[in-house]
Amino acid sequence: MTASSDTFLTKVVGAASQGAVGAVVGAALSSVTEPVVNKVLVERKSVASAIKEHDFEKIKRFFQTAVSTNFIKFPFFEVVNMIMANVKVAPEIRGTVTGIVFTTATLPLTNYRFRKSMNLPVEGLSTLYQAYLPTVLRDIIYGIARNRATTFMLSRNREAFKNPLSRFLTMFAIVMVACVTSAPGNELRGYVLQPPDRKKPFGEFFDPAKTARSTTIGGIIMSSSLATGALCTPYVEMLWGAVKPLFAKDPIGAVTLVLVIVDRWQRRKLSS
């Protein structure tokens, strides 16, 4: 393995680990708040009435859905974003490609999770790819905004990711800017996802106060999750540096070990 490919693999592991840590943190936060946010976003309920419909059993069930989907979506986005960051094109092109690839690959998971949070049935492929255009628009805007915000932060401080506190705060700010910038796309997605029998007219659906509320909660969840992931990334990269020689020496044994760990985790999850 050449030095350049070795460095690239380390970056991939770092990006995936940032996403994986973010996945767990995000699932923990989302299991409490996402069903509430979705009811505010799509059904335009008040926060108080949405909270009343939520209970511990629903939180527990939704956590299982959230952590499973997050473990695919978060690392996947971070790896795609990292790969595109190494391609010398304009940030707008990077963000557009990242958004299209991510949405096309993961929208079924996103919609499955959304329908679970709203206690709606999953009825075939059409429901899993529902609201594709507003979702891809949202994710393109998010990708562009995040690339732009990252470039801006690094232009102001090249050491922004060098120490733990600065890394956490910088990633939190970058993701929050991207979430706020892409909020109109998220609102449009919410409008399209309304149940037909309770669909509100366009003018009635868009409410600045409810938009601000759902954007703030969603932004805090995403920012906290990925900032925590960024905090842990250097330590995972150090661990990868320590175990990498073992993988190179006995790749079959290493893969078998990973599969055994995943299998045991899955068995524990099913038995709980």
C-alpha cells in the first residue's frame, strides 16, 4: 500500500468514525425530539400537543430505528463529503454531487424513519422515494453551505481543527450554518410529505414561528451529533493506526472478528 493510499484510507476511517459517533449521539437526541419535530413540521401541531403524544415506549422504539438508519446515513455522508473535499472543483459542484449521491442512496432510509416517527405505514417503493425533489434540493443546499462554511472557517483560522474544544465548536458552527441555510428545502419537504387527508394549503402551511422552531431543534441535534463525532475522530484515527498492521497481516481474520462482533451486537439487540 502506497503512502498516499494509506493516508486516504485513514481519512476514510476518520470520516466514517465521525459519522458513526454522530449516529449514536444523533439517535439518542432524535429519539426524544424527532417525532415531536416531525409533528410540528408536517402536521403543524404545537410543541405542547406534540410532546403530549410522545412517551417513553415510543422513544425506546424510535431509538432502535434511528440508530440503525443513522449508522448508514451519517458515515456515508461524511465519507462522500470527505472524498469530494479532495476533488479540486468549486464548492457548489462538490455540494451538489454530495447532495445528489447522498439523497439518492439514502432517501428510502430517511422516509422509512420519518414514517416510523409519525406512525404511518410503509407502502411500497413509492412511499420510500416520496418527496425526492425537495429532499435532494435540501441536501444539495446543505452540502454547498457546509463546504462554503468550512472554507470560511479555515480561512479565518487554519488551526480550527487542531485542538478538541476548537474542533467541537468549529464543527458545531459549520453544521448549524448548513442546517439553517437548507431549512427552506426541509420546509418544502415537510409540505410535500403531509398526509393527503390533512393537507394544508401552501399559504397556511408555511409559518415562520414553526419553521424557526423545527429548524432550531433539528440544527442543534445535527450540530451536536457531528461536533461530538469530530471530537472523537483523532482518537479513532490513532486507534486505526495501531490496528492497521494487524489488518494488513491477517485481513481474513480481521474481517471475521468484525463480523463476529457485529453478529453478537445484533443478537443482543434482538434479544433485548
